[in-house]
Amino acid sequence: MGPRYTGTSNQGGGGFMIGEMKVFSGTSHQGLAGGIAAHIGMPLGKVKFTRFSNENIKVKIDENVREADVFVIQSSCPPVSDNLLELLILIDALKFASAARITAVLPYFPYARSDKKDEARISITARLVADLLQTAGADRVLTMTLHAPQILGFFRIPADQIFATPIQAQHFRRTDISNSVVVATDAGAAKFAGHFAKRLGLPLALIDKRRSDDSEKAQSVALIGEVKGMDAIIYDDEIATGGSISEASRMLRQFGARKVSVGVTHPVFSGPAVERLNEADLDELVVTDTIPIPEAKASVIKNLKILSTAAMFGDAILRIHGGRSISEMMD
Ligand code: R5P
């Protein structure tokens, strides 16, 4: 039997007792899930996934989970909708196998960009995902760097958000940042990038980015702040098609930036991202492992550095299990 982890009442922040901890993973990102389990010091729970010829998914939990405090790791990556459904089925199976509490751990939240009604008669799918997780049986949610913090408000169960900012700040601190400026790719990212700039003690510049439609084409129209002769660090939540980063780097070089590096949490790398990122000729592209990057992409993207979030998720899981503060660990 693996080690037993139980919360105690004397760990600071008001701990409590709950059943044995178990960590399960869907099939989307077993590399990260394995790293999280290794950091915690326990094996991943035994589960079997079967995909039938009619594309139906069957999940069988292959060990006892009665009264256990269960964490289920599943990120959002292609095939996005299949992985989401697999997670829902896994949660449902755990619930009906009598787990005491189920926490859905979503390193990259599915449909995170569908979070607002900014056009008539459109879907707000991130809210639907929140509803689905709760209906399936999730009691809590743990996720990283949401596209917009208000997504937490879509839940009627406790939802915790952690950030890769400390890991990325540590990385950039190892380089010479004495002449650097942090750059937000748009007004939406300004607060998020501002926290990063503050952590590093750097000034902040802001790009005015516009999108006219759903074509995923971004256009940078103005730059607010000083970048001339400086080393720019563009900071954003994700790279999807790479449009925002290529536009931002073009504008920063036009305004005289000496170097252009990038720090983002989620490497979605969809559509023309690889070509755009290589054309942008970045001095460094620092991402995390919340999403698995296929080797065919990782091996050709220039100056790519992937930071592990496993320890951070592992610590957050241990804190949730022990009833300890999550915000404390962000400091
Ligand atoms: C935008 O609102 C986000 O913060 C990212 O800038 C965006 O998701 C990146 O998308 P893309 O790489 O396609 O420009």
C-alpha cells in the first residue's frame, strides 16, 4: 500500500482530517501527471480506459477509492473535447466508486477563451465546462493561469487558481534583467503582466492589440511605455496561433527593443504557431508544461525552454489535502 497522506489540525491555516489521498490521471498529459505524483511521493491510481469502435469511452477504476480524497489530473489539449469527456467520465466513475471528495486538477482549463458574452447569441463554454464538472461529481477544482480570473466565479464549488509566475520569475532572475521591461500583449493581459513585472522589480509596457473577428488574427496598433534599447520580456497567459507574439515582437523591434524574450504559461501552439514563432526570431521562448508539446513541434521551435509545473501542482494538492492556504504558496 502507498503512503497515507492525511491532513492534520496543526499545519497552519487550519488543517482538517480527510481520508487517504489518491491521485489519478486521464490520458491527456501523463508526463505531467507522473511528475506531480512523483513530487508528492506516491504512484498514480490504477485506472483502465477503453475506447470502443463506436468511439464510446469506458473507464474502470482498478483500486479501492472508498472514502478517499481523490485528485484527478487532466489537461486540455487535442483532442480537446474527447479529453474533457474522458475527465467527466473518470470523475463520474470515482464518485460512484464512493470517493469522499474529488478535486479536478486542470493544468490548462478547457474552453478558457470562451468566457464572456461579447457578441449576440454566442456560447460561453467555459461556464458550461464548470457546470459539467460539477454535474459529473467534482467537489473542488484546481487550475493554473486562467484566461480571465472571473472563470472562477462560474463555479458553485471551491475553485483554486495557481500561477506559473514564481517559476518563470525564478527563471528570468537567473539572466541579466537589469535593462529589461515586461510587456503585456494587450489590455486584458496588463494586470497579469503587471504582477510579473512587480515580482521582478521591472517597468511595464503595454501593447494595444485589436482583433476584428474570429479569424484569430491579432493586430498591434500602438505601444504604451519605453522599450528603446531595452530587453523586452513579453508576458502572456498562452500562445495559440502565435499571432499576438509575432505582432508584439515586430512592434517591439520597430520601437528599438534590443532583445525580445517571451514568457507564457500555456503552450497551445495551434495552427501556424510554429512558423510564426520561428519567424519572430525570439531570443528566448519560456513556456511551462501545462500542455504536452508534440516532439515534432518542440524540436523545431527556436530557443524554446519548457519549465515544469509538477512541483507547484504537487504542493497545491498537498495543501488542499491538508486544509492549508494556497495563496500563501504563491509568495
Ligand atoms: C489573448 O487574449 C490571450 O491573452 C493571448 O494573447 C492569446 O490567446 C494568444 O493567441 P494567439 O497566439 O492566437 O494570438
